[in-house]
Amino acid sequence: MNQRLGGDTRPIEPFGLEVQFDLSKGLSPEDGAALKALFLRHKLLLFRGQTLDREQQFGVLEHIGPVDRSSPLDYVMPDDPVLGTRHLAFHSDMHFAPFPAEGVSLLALDVEEQPSYTAFVNAAAAYNRLPDDEKHAVEGKRSVRAATPGVYEDELPYDLPEGMHSMERDVVMIHPETGEPIVYVARCSTSRIVGLDRKESSDLLHRLYDTIYDEAHMLKHWWRNGDLVIWDNLALQHARPSIEGITRRKLQRVTIATHEQSSQIPASYVSPVQVENWQVREGAK
């Protein structure tokens, strides 16, 4: 009898699910439906020992939603001209765009024996951990999100540097598929809460960050060759430490996105060098 996707699983703490299944053999409609259901329920899925080319990875992700074949970032490697080897703070991809990617996947094609990790936090679960008074405090609030590439180590200044692209978003996003509330702010890309003064905004954001980035609820995935991780880019944020000195870390990337990412990248999207210059010039505000 053929194995069905979802028949052999193991929970990952504090969230996520490891699924035993050879994705290279293709997915039946029933397997595809199971994949999507597990994705929406668990937010992060891990498949080990996978050998997929990029087209096969597209095919797997298409069972969850539309894939973005025009994404400007096909592979994540230490010599990437934008991200390089630097530390990346917690963020969700395309958070500054009108339509962020709904999901992201990375497949480890060639990683060193001493692996690096990607860290994840669940901002939907973080909302559920908020006290009732904090839920009331963020109800109906908007935040200013800036187009930084995840490298702003500390919180953004209340008044953004001139020329930095930004947009307003709801502090609490409602997941379009599950209806779950998500605390949709990030330390490296949220400058302020609209309508609050500098201190009120900072105090509220810090309380939210304390809940989102509580290490007791943080997942660190240590990469091994053949690992495929698929995660909900709306509910989860991800980060990585510096990978300076690591030469072999090639991760094949495919995103789930109803709207193409490349068409939403503003001309004023900033580079890591610009961010570093602003940090030095502006200081902590």
C-alpha cells in the first residue's frame, strides 16, 4: 500500500511538524490537500532527505498556493550580493509590500557539516499569549513598516530616515486562510504605532516584542543536506545569525505568493549598506 502524506509525522517543539514523505515521487490530489491542511495548521513543515530540482519544488508548493516564478532570490548563499553572510534579524519576506508572500520554502542543497540555523517565531501564537489588556491596546491600531532587508539590528527610529520606503499596516493582521489574528510587527522593520507619541509607541512595541521574541517559544532549525522547510510567511517570522566563515550553504528558495514579489519591490528599497549608514548617522532614537 502506498504511503500517504501525513501518515507518518512527528511534532516539532515549540511548533511545526516533521513529515516523512518522499516528495520527489510527486503528490496525488489527496496528498496535496493533506499538505495544505498541515501547512495551515502547523505553520512550519520539515521534510528530511529530499532531492528536488527547482521545478519539482515549485510543483510541491503549488499544492498550497500560487508560486512566484519571477522571484529575484532563487538561491540563498553566502555570496549573495544583497544579504551576503550578515546576521538577518527577525522579519517576514516582503512585509513592506501590499501583498507579502504567503509562504516560503528552503531546500538545503549543499550545507557544511557544522550547520547554521534559521530561527522562527510564531506571531499568531504570540497574539494568543497577549494579556487581554494588550489585545485591547492593539485593537484597530496601525503601524509604519519600512522596506529594510532584515538587517536593522535594533528597532527603527520613530522618524524614518529620508528616502526609506514605508507603508502603514494593521498591527494585527487577520490570516486570509485561517482567520487567525497575527501580531504583525517586527523589531527590525516597524518604526512606530500610528497615533501614539514616541514613548507610548516604544512602550507598546517593546511589550509586543517581548511576547513575539520570547526564546521559550522560538524554534531553531539546524540545516542538514536534503532538508526542505516550508513555512507560513504571514504567521511566522524568521532570522539567522551571521554565517561569516561558512562557504557551503546553498538553499534553494521557492515562495508561495498570490502577487509577484518583483513587481512590488519599490525603487526606494534600501540596501544593507544604506541601513548601516543610517544606523551610524541616526543613532538609537
